[in-house]
Amino acid sequence: MSDIEMIFARIHEEGFEHYISVLEEIANSKSSEARAKVAACLCEYNNEDAERILLKLLFDKCIYVRVEAADSLSSFNSFNAYQALKKCTENRYFLLRGYSLYGLSQTVPLNYKDEAQKILEHSLLEEKNTFVKICIRTALYTLGNTVQLKKLFFMYNKCGYRNKCAILNSISDLVDNDFVSQLKDIQEFVGSIIVGKDDIAVMSSLERLKNAIESRAIM
């Protein structure tokens, strides 16, 4: 277990408020790896202090720290998170762009939903990167554009293994978070997938989706 993992284990036992200064110190450290780990772990703590640290890390000098911060900020239903992520939706780095666009759908206040949809729809028309398109389609689905689910199905067989995993994991997230009303369609999609024995990553993502479907069906 790394030092940062030990700190978060203690936070879980003793409470977040006791470690705010420690986390701020790490977030300002010279180690980009340490800053990235803090950014990744803070997704579990939806409070103002965690958000404040993540908003700072979203504009870190290291792109990998920024990506982790954007991913974590998707867990915060906050206007500040929404506004910050919006600034990163046209970034030249595709991972940051993708996570930021997806994050709009998770952080958007109700009175900004139309704005978020317009940003996503425009971005989808302009976007060339497949991973970012997956993020955008998933985001649009969560905002009520249910056509996007079948668009993801259609993309699947045209993707390499990384983006196949991204599609499967995105749909798993939708099922886990109860965004999906088309469970039967997803079950049919899963039944149509043929995975080679060497596609270990895809098999793992597919198994995760199957488990998510099973859990949702039981509820």
C-alpha cells in the first residue's frame, strides 16, 4: 500500500476533516504522480474541501493530473464543477476533453441543462476522436437523449479493444447509476458480443456489465 493509499485508509476510519491540510500539501507537492493519486481518490468525498482541491488540480501543469481531476469532478453535482469542466471541453488532449464533456452531464444544474446539451451536441458534430465521442454519447444519454444508447451499440464493432472497453464501462456506469430504461436492449447487445480468448480487458469489462445488469434485474 502506498503512502497516499494509507492516508485515504485513515481518512475512511477517522474522517476527511482531519486530513484536509495533508491533502492540500500533497496537491501542491512536486510529484505529479502523488497529485494524480490524490485527484483520483477525491472522487469518493463529495464535500467543499475535496471539490476545492480538485478544482485546483483540474488546471495542474501535468495533463495526467488534470485528467484524474476531471474524472473525479464528475461525482460533484456542483455549479463550480460544471463551470470549470466547461473550460476544458475544447482542450487538445483527448482524455481531458472526453472526461470534461462527460462531466458536464453529471454536474450540470437543472437550469443549465439546455446549455449542456447544446455544448455536447455541437462537440459531437466536430469531434474526431472515438473515445471522446463515446463520452459525449454517454453524456447525452444521461440527459435524456435515449437514441445515443443504440449509437454506442453501433460503434462497438468498429472500435479497437480500448474503446470497446470504454463503451462497455460507460454502459455499466449507466446501469449502475440507474440511468437506463432500456435494459432489454442492453441484454440483447451483450448477447451479441463475441470476445476472443486473448481479449482479456474486453472480457473483464463485459463481465462487469453482465454483473451490473444482473444486479439491476434483481432489484
